[in-house]
Amino acid sequence: MEEVKSINEIRSCPILSVLAINDTLSVITGKWKLSIICTMMHDKKRFTEIQRNISKITPRMLSKELKELEMNGIVKRIVYDTTPVSIEYELTESGKSIREVLDKMLEWGLQHRKSVISTL
């Protein structure tokens, strides 16, 4: 079994850093995945609620992205035994842990926008 490396060991090795970043990107890359995750950050959502919160996403694309996020352990699909069947989606613990990354992206995006606007 391979020894688990510390974050500092990974940061000091460009090859390991690239591998770790690529692992992350393979899970969250796509036009809609981060938007879906952001929409679900606070609580469970039904399909139509997610779609309503993300303008221009088609039902087909939302379904595809949710399946990929579920396959990667980011989203959990909950089926309720009701008539008609009711389905909700929620973030797993792994999905919720992305919040810190999203918060940093939000901060960076706001700072970047401000700096770009100030140079115009």
C-alpha cells in the first residue's frame, strides 16, 4: 500500500501537484457542475428546483451532470416511496467539503473583477 503524502510534500512536487489538481478537475469540471453544487450547498433540492436556479441549463444536461456528480460521490439521489415518486438530491459529505474551495473561488472572482474594472 502506498504511503499517504502530506500536503506540503505534494505542493513541493510539481508532478504530484498536477495529479492532485487534475483529480479535482475531473470531478468538478464542466459548464454546470459547480453551479449545481452551489445550488445544493444549503439543502436538498428537487430536480426542478435545481433547474430553476440555473438559467439556460437543459433538463437533459442537468440529468447528465447530476449522474456524473452522483457517480463521483459528490451528490446523493434520494428516492421517496410516494405516489408519484418523489426524488431529491443532496450533497454528500465530500460534496459539502467543496464549500471551502467555492468560497475561495468567490473571493478570488470578486477581487479579480474589481481589479479588471479598475484598469478600464
